[in-house]
Amino acid sequence: EMCVICQSRPRDASIIHGRSGHQVCCMHCAEKLKAHKKKCPVCRRKIHFVVKNFL
């Protein structure tokens, strides 16, 4: 599936907050969200860190 933000790269990152996370965007967009102190696009919680997923 493609990134919900840029629609041009595969979903390869998890946005982690607390004990859970969401995999809805690419690493590039996830890092931009974190750098700009944005919230998770799914649940609006503060992003603690992002993780690259290798599937």
C-alpha cells in the first residue's frame, strides 16, 4: 500500500506513540512529521519516534 500523505512511496514506517503505533506512511513523510512536531495522522497522538519497517 502507498503512503497516505505523499501517495508516491510505499508504507514502510511505523509512527510510535506510547505502546502502540500506526503504519500509514513512508519513512520520508514519517520523519518530516516528527521533525515538525506534528501528531500521528491516524489518532492525533504525539509521535515519540518512527521506525523503518522491512517487510
